[in-house]
Amino acid sequence: MKNEIVIIGAGPAGIAAAVQLKRYGLDPVVLERDQIGGLLKNANLVENYPGFPHGIAGPKLIALFEKQLHLIDAILTYDEATSLDFDNDHFIIEARNNSYPANNVVVATGTKPRPFPIEVPTTARHRVFSEVWPLRDVSGKQIVIVGAGDAAFDYAMNLASRENTILILNRGADLSCLHLLWERASHMPSITYRERVTVQSIEHEAPLDRLRLVTDHYSLITDYLLFAIGRQPAMDFLTERVKIQAQRWVEDGKLYFVGDVHNGLYRQTAIAAGEGLRAAMQIYAKVRNDL
């Protein structure tokens, strides 16, 4: 088998790895489940990515990434990886539509939202979300956001800019967002913040297709509910064999985890891109030495 390289995930880390590998004359296969860009599709404004002194909206940065992938003729395959295993000295990635053998694998799958903390009625699922991008075209609605971190306040400002009325509910009293985000949100009259409020149940008001949220203090009616309560690594597709022996393959230079999938609190676009670039350089050095 020739030196096949598969990158799983087309967020900033996976894209950076693909770009650098193409510069070396290598042709990695980039697998993406649905749309490129990772969490940038949720980002109202990315302010710490070099080269954009006034910041850049996440979707606009994605469009630039997509243009770059097109210009370098990257092999971008829309297919969801369902299993990553190792057999006969190489990896096998099983996906929805195909199987992909690989000598080197870059896992750049990012994170997934934490499960909803309370039951969501089936009839209300089209009104309850854990990411903001499905609501980007919504305007003139009432939206409740549960959370107190950067995501909650970034989502709030994103939605408020589209003439929506936003209520942020924090189950505690402490804020975990950047002070800068808090200051900006607090100056937007369409955003209200309440602390020590916990949503206990969700009811679907069918006639008007709205939600009734029952909290530990009161109930309220809203059009949408958005949970911004944290994320966890998206690694469900790793087989037990890979989970157990991953460190060995990482040390051997065959397997790479880059970006948000392993970065915990350090989930930033610039960090992810840098890690993707580093992985590509390490893969190239290994390929060159094996020739």
C-alpha cells in the first residue's frame, strides 16, 4: 500500500494539515461529515486570528478556507467516519459510504455538544439547539440561552444583531466568559442576563409552536432554546483497540490528534491551525525518511 494519509475532519486543524501536505506534494484524503470549518460556523467574531486586525466572522473565515482548499485541489470527501481501527500494519477508516486505508491518520474531529441536561419533547426538538448556526437566519424572535461561558455570550450577540430578543440564564452566579464579551453583551439592550435560574422542564406549546420553559423560579414562553453548556471530544468512532494503543501510534508518528479534539480549554482557531501544520510537517519528515 502506498503512503496513504487520511485527515478526519475539515476544521481549522484538518485544513491546515491538508494545505501543508499539499505543499509537500502529498495528497491526503480529507474526510468531513457535513460542512467544513468546524466550530467557526458558530463564531460571531474571531478576534485573535492573525491577519484580521478588526476580527473576522466565523463563516467568512470558513469561506476563505474553502477557497484555499479549492485552489490547491485538496481531496475533500464528504463522508462521516464511523470507525477507526488498525490491522495489518495500517489503519482502516470505515465511513458511511466507503472504507479508507491509511498509513498515517490525522484526527481533527473537534468536539461535540454535551447532551441536553433535561428531556426535550419530540415535538419540540426543532426549537431546541446546542449550536447557534441553525439559527443564523432567524430574526425577530425570543431566544433563551442557557450557559455562562464565552459561547453563551458570543451566541447572544450574534443572535441579538439580527433583531432577536435574548435571555441568558446562568444556573449559578459565576461567569466563565471573557470580561470583554460580558461588557459588550451588557451594552446591548436586547440581551438580558439572569443568574441562579435553572431550566427544569420544557413543554411544547403546539398551537403557537413555541416553548414553555419551567424554571425553579418561574415559567416563560420563548421561540427557541439554545444550550451553551460545554463540549466534549468527538472521538466516538475510535475502536477500543485504537483507544488502548493510541499513545504508541502517536509516538511512532502514525497517528496524530490535532486541534479541539484534545485541547480541552485551549480551543482556539490559531492553536488548531498550528497543530495541523505541525502534524503535516512531522508526517512529511517521516515519509521522506521512509523513502
